[in-house]
Amino acid sequence: MIERALYNIAFSEEWGRQMRFITGPRQSGKTTLARLKLKKENTEELYYLWDLRSVRNRYKENELFFTADKLSSEHKLWVCFDEIHKMPKWKNIVKGIYDSSHQEYNFIVTGSAKFGAAKRVGDSLAGRYFTFHLFPLSLGELINANSFSSPPAAAASAKDFIREKIDANVKSDGELSLLLEYSGFPEPFIRGSKRFQAKWSQDYLDTVIKEDIGALTRIIDKEHLYDLYNPLFA
């Protein structure tokens, strides 16, 4: 598993009681990142995928249903709500849960790019969360992931910044070639198969155009989007 730069940043204790909202493109590794945190905190059973009817039904029966799945601890327990933005009035759900139990629990809330867009409209969660955006793999992560325990220090000048980047990446031709060939999305990158990457990319494109763009825009004839995409990347 590739260590993601965002892990140590998003889950740093300096962010205090605030929920950690992890957003970003589909299949960039948001769920993997969150579940890795739960595993390290020994609270793997406190992962809840809100796509599942069983999770939704448990919430309807008891708003604090997750408190029954782990014995009390001396330390705050980490909980992950994945894809909760698909629930009607999800912000009110998260707000109620957080206000009732943030003394005993830390919360991770994950979602796709449209989750980030919906979150900004009529935000009722002000002061209760910090947002962290997970991008696909970067060259910096591949060659020096362990250096990302905190945000990078600001360079003295633009010239120094450019020089530092060149020096850090000068021996990274192999990693760069892999990124260009298999993309920065973790699954095709780790698989390292051209056939897998080609099939994955086409299915990914179909999902983004049919679901994400359809949810965020009023474009009716989405076939033209394929026409725009294919000449550039075919």
C-alpha cells in the first residue's frame, strides 16, 4: 500500500475536535485512507457505508446507533461515515450526531466531488469540521511520502521553491513514467497493467459523465461530452 501524504496531515491532533471531511475524485482512495485510520485506531467496526440499507435502517431506529458497536474507551474513538451525503438532509444528520457525541468520538466523513459541492450550499456545519481534499497520487508522494507528516514549509522565494522541486525530483524518471502511463489513481497504478488501465479509464469516464456531471449540471445530451473527451485522450 502506498502511503498517502494526506494521511498524517488530515489526522493530525492539531485539528482538535473538528470532524475530518475527506473529499475528492472518485476512486482517489478516500475510503482506503479512512479505513486505514480506523485500523490503526482499532475501531474498524466503526465504519459505516450509507449506501447500505442496513446502515440507514439502524440510524432510523437509533440516531446514535454506532455507540452500540464499540465498548467505551479511555480515548476518543474514531468513526467513519462513508457516502452519507446521499442521505436526504445529511447535514442535519451529521450535525445532530456530532453535537451529541463529539466528546467521545472523532468523526471522518468521506464523499465524492459532488459531496464537496453540496457541502458549500447553506452550510449548517460551520465550526464543526475541516475539509481535506484527496487528489490522485502525485510524484512527490511516490518518491518521498514520509516527508509529508506536516504541510511543507514555505520557500524563501519562487526561485528557491523551483530549485527545491527540481532537486527532489531529478532522479524520479521511473516514477514519472509510471504516473504518465497508468495515471495517479491508486488501483490502476498499483495494478500496473495496460489492459486493466484502459478498461478502468473507460468505465471511470462513463461513471463521471453519467453520474457526477449529470448530478451537477443540466447537460441533457451527454454524448457530446464523450466527443469532447475522445479526440484528446483516445
